[in-house]
Amino acid sequence: MTYDLTSLADKRDALLLTEVAAFLHDLQKFIGQWKSLRAQFNPSEISSVLDSFEIQEPLNSLTSAESVSLKQLIEQSKPSKAKHSSDWRIRLLGICHGVAHIDKPEIEEKNSSLIAASVFGFETSLHESSSELFKAVNNINQRHIFLKELEQAFNNALADTRRPLNEVSLWEWGAATAAFWKAIAARYVLENKVTEDNLKWRIISISFDGLGFLERSLTISDLLSRQRSLQASLNCVRILLEETYPLGNEVYQDENGSAFLVSELEGDDIEGSRWRNLLENQILNTGWKSELDGELKPRIHITEAHKEGIVLHKALELPLPPIIPFKDCSNRWWQGEVTDICTVCGVRPQGWGMSNKEQKCEARSRNICHVCLERRGRRAKAWSEDLHKKDSEKISSRNTIWIDEVADENGRLALVIGQFNLNDWLNGDMIKTLFAVCNPPNFKSKEPSFARIQRVWKTTYQFWQEVLTDMPDAKLPKVKNRLIIKPSNLTQFKLQRYGNYDLVLGMTKLSVLHDNGNLITTDNLRYTAKQLGAKSEEYASDETATEFVRSRLLNQQVPIEDSTGYGSPSKLQGKLNISNVMFDVTEYSRVISILAEPRTFMALVPAENSLDVIKTIQTKYDREMGKVRNRLPLHLGVVYFNRRIPLRAALDAGQKMLNYNSPTGKQLWHVQSIYTGQLPMGAMRKCEIGFYISITRAYSQ
């Protein structure tokens, strides 16, 4: 059988509109919960909007189903009603509803309450979110807005109000049902027939060594630019598979790639060869050769099929592929080139990417290719443009992107790393250790449903996202210590706009960014003041240190150097006549977040604040995940280094810490003894099922 992706593109609107019905299939549960809380909103307004959307039948050449409204699809999607429907879309919604909701055991209603819990047992109160629901419904034709607003709304509504089943939100249920429905509907369109028996799903993963790729960066600007290019490539693939050819939804993403849920095609082999033949070139040519210019070739893996789609862990357990470029791109880069390799990307010739001789020489003078030079400049440009906005509009300048600004007054930084091992949670083994029914002598474990597994990694992802925002200002204070330097003779020098330079102040150097005739400091001025011989009281605060450095710059002739990178001598540009130095009052946080993914966390913080950050993470972990600490250990580490140490050296040390705690080196732990009697105080902890087990502590100190 041959497949044609254009058939999916032709049916795109009908498929995406019916997907909305899958997301909203539990809408009445949301409305009921907020009515019980006496929220002020009118559900009839939502109903009228849904009724206005008429969906054409995408298989009208084969079935007798007619057009139907969104409201009708949602109302008829309950499994008890859906199975009797003559419309395959409604029957399929009912089937997918049942597959997504296998995590609902029959237990008593007496424990019902509108309290939300994480999958690890941490409970929080719900927030009123009806306004987000209205925004979502009114933006159905703009899918990205609809999903963003709906996620905020449905994350504040429970799929099940009964404890201890109150850890799954309506968003996880809706997203799971939509992913299942969309994948099978795409199969129906591709095969041009409806088959409702033996439905199964696969995972298509696009993977690469993300941390290894980022580790090659010379500067933090290089790292953040490469990170942005990776994210842009993943976004291109997501739009391709979710919208251009609506055949599946993204169900996982981290620093090493993303995963999509698709259906099993009829007659396909265990490796999913039919999907590979259909999609591999489409995926590789989308984003990876445009955003990354062929610099990194990802691996595409297709898992075996599963009747409940619980195969994500099999894709994530695979070793990461090597970091290699596309062969045809590499041949194109080096055709006729005889020069050194770029010190950032490590794949292109230095200076490659521009035919203009002057621009090519500029890139070669910095030992990099023009592609990497442009990426570095784009990041600095975005930061600089944000700096000039009103305070209420500023985004990126609230956090620094400069390593020298993060360094403490002694010029030292700390790379804080954290890691969760989620393998046994994503394959469902650890979920089975949680109880849905715990009423001796009746015990029933929770089902490792697709939605509950989604909840696991989203909870750890949210944990890392919130770590730095949870830091008290007293522990990691925001600062205002930038200067804007205005030399009178700057036009005499050919400085690159958004380029980084050093001002030579005796035995120390002050890092600056060139922007439209101004030089903006990108250094910790307390460190600079200390190096210039300031007394302790003169650099005790950011304000006094900034004033001290300003006084040393004003009306002075200061040499300016172009830093060409590690291992190369700096290039003297000349001397600046500094006629004016102004204060910049932008407040920013001295933190650079590198990774905050479901499994991995990395951030640069001042060395003097590193232990406070570690304590904040530990406190948050104890509060939110303490109930499963014996099943979800937290690994933390710190790498200290001087601000002039190459960034890639610090990242390499951090990666080695992560590899040390990698789950690949599993060990078998044996039960030594089982006690059923009373134990001495504090000797053992009581297990959930009522007896005591003595084993050696199986997680890292």
C-alpha cells in the first residue's frame, strides 16, 4: 500500500477541528467543578461558540456521515453513547476516551475534594481559570493560542476528584485523548478506510546529544544561540507533524529531542518501516538543514506498537547518537576551502558562509565561521534591543546572558546541576508502587496510564522551571550595576555592532558590548572595582562599586581590545577618549539558566550564592517529592570555576557529573531481611503495604 501525505494536508482543517473536540471532551466536568466553587461565568457563551463550528467529514467518499458541529461531537463522545454512533469520528472519540482513561478504578466517593495533587503526592489548591477557557474557545482557529490558554485552564481542573486519584488534571486527559484520536484519524485518511479493531500506537522520536552539542560552545552567547537553533528545529518538526500533515502530537521534549505519538499502519513491520519511508526525509529536511544549516543530524527512531501507547520509555532508553553533520552539507562547506576549522561548531571552515571578503575576514579573525558569528550577534542584538524597551516590556535583559556579570566579586562562578532518573517512572514500574486503594486488607495499585506517565515528566519539568523563581531575593538578589560608556572618538574604530570587547584598565579588563556608538558594560563591577584597588567599603555594594568604576573611566584614555577567543592573543583596536559615562538602571538577575528539562537541570550562578541555590532546591524537593524520595532520588552537583576558564571545560565537568549518576550502570539490590514485628524507634521506615524491608540505601549521597 502506498501513502500520500498530501491527503492529510487536504483534510487538515477537518482533522484539526475534530482534535479540538478531543481536547474538550471533558468540558462538562470542568464546568461542574467551577460551578461547585461558585465561579462567575456563563457556560452558554462557550456552547454557542462551539455550536458555530461545522466540521466536514474527512472520509465522505467512504462513509455516510454528515457534517457535525463541535458541540455535538463533544456531547456525544462519552464511550457509552459513542459506541452506538453511525459517525466514525464519534465512535473513535469514545474508543480513545476509554484508552486514555484506564486510570479510573472503582473506589468510594467519600474522599472527593477539589484539591489538586502532583503524581508524587504534593497537594495544592486550584486557581480559578474560567477566563483562560473563554480565551481558548474564542481562539480555536489559532491552534497555538488555543492550546496555550486551554492548558492553563484545564491544569486547574481535576480529571478525578477522589483522593488519591486527584493527581491527573483535565489537561493530561484531554491531551492524551486528542493524541490518540488524531493518530488513528490520520491512519484512516492515509489508508482511506475505517478499521476499529486492534488499534495500536507508536512513538516516533527525533533524538540527538543535546548537552554534547551545547558543550562545544566557546561563550555563553554561542551556547544560548545553539540552544535557540535546536529549539527552532524541533518547533519546525512539531508544526510539520501536528499541523502541516496532522498525523500525531508531540508527547515529550527535553534537551535531547522530542517524541510524537502516531498510529500503527496496517501491515507495518515491528520497526515501523512504512512510517520511516513516509516521514524520514520530511523530518530531516525540515528545520535541521535550515535552522542548523546541516550542522547536526538527528536520529529518527520508531518504537514497536502498543495498544495503550506506553512505549515512550523505550525511545528514551536508547543511547544518544554521535554528533555528526549531514554528509552532503559537509561536502558543500569544504568544497574548495583550505583553512582551519571553526572553533565553535567544529564542522565548517573558518570564515565560511559569506562571499563578502571583508565579512569573511572578520569571522576568520575570530577563528569561527560566519554562521556562528551571526548566531552570536543575533543573541546579543536581541538582548540589547530588549535593554532599550520600557521596564514593563523588558524580558531578556531581566536575566543576564554574560558570564562575567554572573561571576561574584572574586571572579568565580558555579555551575549547579541536578538530575532525576525517570526511566522506571516512564515505563510505569514506579507508578505501580503507588496505591489507588489502600484500605487493609484491600490494596490496588495505580494504573500506569498514558496520562499519568505524562503527568510524571511534566511535574519534574515544572519543578526545574520553578527552582530559580523560588529563590528568595535575599539569597540571590537582583542588581543594577551596568554602565553605558560614550567615547568621543568611537567612530574612528571599525567595531562590529553587538560585538564583545575588553577595555584595558591597568592589570584588569572590563567586558563591554558595542551597540550603536555606545559601550555597555557586561561585567560584575564589584569585581572590577576590587581589581582596580578599591577599598572594601567602595565595593561593598553594587551602587558604590558602580560609582567607583565610573570615576575611573570618566575623562580617561582607555585601550580597547578585540578578544579573538581562547588560545589567541587579543587584538588591540586603539585608545578611546571617554567623555561620558551614564548609569543604566535596568534590574537583572545574575543567573543564566542553561537547562531546565524533565530530567536535567543546569544553571550558572555566582559562586558565593551556590550553596543557597542548592539549599533552595533541596527544600523544594523535600516539600514536593519527599513522599517518593526512596523511588525518585535527586542528584545535585556543583562545579566551581574562574570566569576566564573556558565554558566548555565547566560544561564537560558538569556532564561527567551527570554521567556518573546515569541510570545505565544499574545495580541489583537484594532484600536482606523482612521484619513483621515491632522495630526500634527510627530503625526502619514503614512501607505503604504494611511490612518492613531492610535494604541498603539505593540512591547517591
